Amino acid sequence: MTNSSVNSLWIETAIDAALEAGAVIMKIYTNEIEVVFKEDESPLTVADQQANTCIEAKLKPFGIPIISEETKQLPYDVRKNWNTCWIVDPLDGTKEFIKKNDEFTVNIALVENGKPKFGVIFAPALNELYYGLVDEKKAFKFITTADTTAADIIKNSQNIAPKKDENELRVVGSRSHMNEETTTFMTQLEQQSGKKVAIISKGSSLKLCLVAEGTADVYPRFAPTMEWDIAAGHAICNAAGLKVLQQNSTTELQYNKENLLNPYFSITND
């Protein structure tokens, strides 16, 4: 940690914010969930809003601007002058949260000049926390308990890294966004690799974590995502030695763009 180019206090605070937001979310998760819908018809719960309030309270004292799904976005004329910013999704996988299948996360990333430098993803219902330090090329996983602290995680996390299955190609897909383009991509992978494709279904940003930790080999995303959906997982993948490449390109996803919508992308453990 001390060798990271990212301030160690920022890292510890972001992890702490993810833990605290997760605790807030779980209090609501155990009760009946009220759902409203945004203008784009995506679902929103009080958990999204309360988790966002919690995270912003932790991060704002650093004076680094925040791009969050649950906060009104400033014009690009303002944002383009930000060399560093936080990118936050206080509750990624709201559909999974509503369905109560446990596969939802808190995502917090630190981005510098459009590139992720640090990311933390916490799945509070699964007690799984991942984080990655891109410049150190180190990614970690920790199984949390009710009294876990950020200091515990930093001290005791286990390193993760991609690893291949020699017999099959494990492709992770979305529970909510499997489409014909993704199915075609998987058929082509099977033909090119000569391996049988095994599909692993997963919700939220956990899909990126599965490739980073070696539980899956490929994650194709040929459906819309926003920067806050992917930035933290991108950091974890980069820290684990993987690239998050735009579709049909050798260019990685960029952040704090004029349009916060991501192009289609894929992650492959080559």
C-alpha cells in the first residue's frame, strides 16, 4: 500500500465507504423494497439514495470531484478540467437487489486522466469485497464479517489473479442483458478456441471480478453500460493484469468522457 501512487488514506476511506454503504443497503434489503423508476425507466430504491449519501459524505472531505449515478451530473465543460475524480455506483445491480438474488454491489473507483487507478467493489449480501491498485499491479479479495474494518481488509486480503481452465472456455454473462450479439460472440469463441464454452451467469459488476480472480475467462458486454457500472471493476481487472477493451479495438475504456455511456467492450484472459 505504501508504494501506491494513490494516497493510502483515499484507499482506506473508499473501502470504509463501501463497507458502510453496504451495511446501509443490507438494512433495507432485509425489508420490503420500495421501487420507483427514473426517466429512463431504470429502477431506483431508497437503498441507492441512502448508500450514495453515505459514500459522498466519506469522500467529499478530500476535495476530489465525484461522478455518481445518483447525483446530477455537471456539464462536460466543467468536468473536462478534472484530472482526478471518483466514479461511484452506490448500488450496482438494482434489478438483482429487487429480485433479492444477492448479486448487487457497491462500486467506487478513482480515475486519473481518464484511466482507473484504484477500485473497490463490495457485494454485501455475499460478504465479498474486491479491490485493485493499478500502478502496483495488485488485486485482492476479502471475505467480510459484520465487524470487518478497512484496516483489516488492507492487512489481510488475498491476492487474486486470472487463471485458465484447460478444458473449457468460461464466459461470464449478465442475468439481465444476454442478447443475440453476445450469443454470436460466444459461438465464435467456441469455434476459434476449440474448447467448449461454459456460461457463467452473474449480476452487477461481479462479472468483472470473476475474470480478475480466475473464475471466468471472458466477459463480453454488448449492451449499454455507464461509466459508474464499470470503472471500479476496470481498475480491479487492470490491477490483475487484464485489459478492458472497446469492441473491435485495442483501446481500453476511458472515463469522465463527455458522454458517460460506455462503448461495448470485452475482457479476455489471453
